[in-house]
Amino acid sequence: MNMDTVEKERDFYFGKLRDIELLLQANESKKTPLTENVLKILYASEEEKVVIDEQGNLIITAANGGAGTGGGTGTGDDNMLNDDPIEGGDDDEMADTAEEIKQN
């Protein structure tokens, strides 16, 4: 792989992550344990270790083994990884909001 290809791929995925961040920030009123954990993952520092355990709980630890600033021991929400839509949440509406932000 040459440097141009690596840089394009990096920029592509960075753009995707930025879109996700904007979508979640624009829909603060629709916050769920899942969306909060996605933001914790995005904001975890390079020194923090992000782990998703077998039960789907988010665990973020600092390099020294203590709790990281990204989130601690998860939310304990057993339905976080469930594919069912969240009551009151509308994925299409959230996607439209993200697209509007992206265009501005």
C-alpha cells in the first residue's frame, strides 16, 4: 500500500467517525445508553483501553489500570446491543439531522 492510499483510507474513516459524532451530538434529546457509550469510545484517549465484554458492557481503563475518563464500567443495560428500535427514537430522523449538519 502506498502513502496516498493509506492517507485516503484514514481520511475516509475519520470522516465516518466525525459524521457519527455529529449525529449523536445533534440528537442530545434522544440520548440512550448506547449513544452515550459510542461517544465515550470516540472520546477515549489513546492511553485508555476500550473493551466490550461478553455481555456487551463498555469498559474503559486508563493505562495504569484504573478507571479511564471515557466511561468506567458500562451502563449495565442488558438491551444495549438489541436490534429493536428504541422507543421514541427514529433512525431516519437522526440520519436526516446528521445530513443537514454535514451540508452546513
